[in-house]
Amino acid sequence: MPAKGFLKGEQKENLQKAIREGESALVRERALMLLLMNDGKTYAEISEFLGCGLRTVVYWCVHGDPDNLESLKDKREKGNHSKATDEYIELLMSTIEKVPSELGYEFGRWTAARLATYLLEQTGIGLSGEQIRRILLKKKYVYLWAKYSLEDKQDLSKRAAFKEKLVEYLEVSKIEPKKLQVWFWDESGFSLRVIRRKNWSRKGQRKKVTGQRSSGKVNIMGAVRFHDRKRICYFVEKGNSDIFYQQLQQLYEQVFQEWVDLGNKAEDFIDKGPNILIVLDNASYHKKKTMLVEVEQNMPNIQLHFLPPYSPDYNLIELVWHSAKEYIAHRLFQSVEQLKNLLDRLLNQGELIIKWTRRVKYKGNAVMAS
């Protein structure tokens, strides 16, 4: 500890000026510590006088330099160390103005996480998607959804009638799944070029995105069962009545096998097995007459119930597609095979965690999940 009166006249004046004019209360307190020490006060006396910790007093009396008042400032006042260099930010700003296809990617929009991944590859600087988001917000960029709605095309009376009937079926399926199973069926496409209307744009402006996404597309037909949320998804080349019928057969056979595995007799399935109610949309190949006749003859337990027009929000599987696309949206794929392998793990091997109670807006309406 320095001897009493160790400060020079100029040092005392600078410290006294810091106390009078300093903007930071902490700097003023630390300057006073040095002046009190110069008056011969001990660390303990200074601590008691100022009402602060003894270790705090010892630290600033040892590290405070009366010739350099900057030493009294907390290093945290300078802010966190920024990993993003000027060159990094410049590359970020130029990248966000480019269409991903210009850089060899098939997806249609940049997310903050994708930008972080791409810039890590280019610069070796690893930032999180949240850090990228904060940089872009400082640069006056916002992430916007375009508005879209189906309400003007919907028949409210048909929707109400269908919903009332569907709720009844769902209640029965929860109580008696051995008698009635409700499956929600749909088809979806997953592309390397994922197009989402939400994009980074300057405030007051909205970017346009093209609708081309035929390159590198994976088509899936699938269903989710209501009472236990079991999912069955099939990779298909395209959607038509023949392929649809084949996938229905696979679903039928799986339900049949479950029935037999429970100790029931195979020959009793048609009469005593569960009715399989499948809720699906009005795609033309879902309604092909010859195919419907074959379903009725060969899979008598199946009943097809078609959604009201423009009512995807009544189809529970939309939550599955939404969650899967949300999961892959931040990832970079170099091939269709990579995308397909991930989708298989997510949809068929149970890796996709879905919050069934969430309210997902699907073109204006929240998907019904209860």
C-alpha cells in the first residue's frame, strides 16, 4: 500500500476533476479511493467509508493509475469483443442482397442461421444466427412475412358443418381407437430451394422471390393418426391416383398388422377391426372414380372424408409439414440425398419433435390440433 501523500499535485488535481466532472459514478468513486488512500486511509477504512467491498477497494487502489484516468474505467464499458470484422460485415451486406442461387445454393431465401453458416465457410468467423440478426437490425433490415389469405375463397357454412362432424369423429377416436382411427393425409414437397416469403429487406421495402423450385425436390405422401400422433410418410416420384392407391395399401396393411399383433385373428379384421377414416384434400387424383371403387372393394375398412375447399387448417398433418420445413429451413444441403436422409430421420424415425398445441397460421387460419 503506497505511503501517505504519494500523489503529486497534478495527479490530485486530475482525480479531483474526475470527481467533479466525471459522467460515470463508478469512475468518480474509484478516483475518491485514490485520494482517500493519499490521505493515509487504510483499505478497510475506505471500504467502510464508501460502503463498498474490501476486495473492490484493494483492486482499484492497486490497479488505478492516477496518471491515466482511463485505467479507472471498467473494461466492460467498451462493450463485448466483436468477432465480426468490418470485412465480415461488408461480406454479409453484399451476400444478403444476392439470390442464394447466385452462390450455388438451391434454396430460395437467406435466414440468419444460413447466413452464419455461409459466412463461417467464407471467413472462418463463427457467429450465431442471433448475432447475425442483431447486425442486420442495426443495418435497418427487418424479417417480414408477406400477407396471404384463403378466407375469400372459403365456404363458411361447409367449413362449420365439416368441423362439427370432424370433432365428433375425433372424440370417438380418442375414446375408442380400436373401433375408429382418424388419419390426416396429405402430400408435400421438400426442395433444396426452399422458398419462404419471409426475407431480409430494408425497412420500407419488400423483396420479390421467384416461384421456381422444381430443382432438387423430394415428394412425400404421408399421414398422421390423431389419437397417438403416429406418422407414416412415403417418398414418391410424383402424385397420381396409382401412387396414391399404393400408399393407401401400405397404410392399410400397417393398421392390419397392428391389429394382428394385438392377438386378433386376421380373418376378423374387416368385420371387427377399426374403421380407418382418412381426412384429405380435394386433389383430383384423390377422387378418381376407378380408384375409389378399388379402395371400397379391396380396403373396406377405409373411409375417405374430403376437406371443404381451401381448408388446409383442418388437416392436422399440416403441422408435421410446417415443423419439418421449419427444421430444415436453416440448413444447407449439397444434394437431394442429404435432404432425403434427413427427412427420413425426421418423419419416419421420430427425430422431429412437434409441439401439437402450437397455433400455426396456415394461409390465414390456425391449424386445428385439438
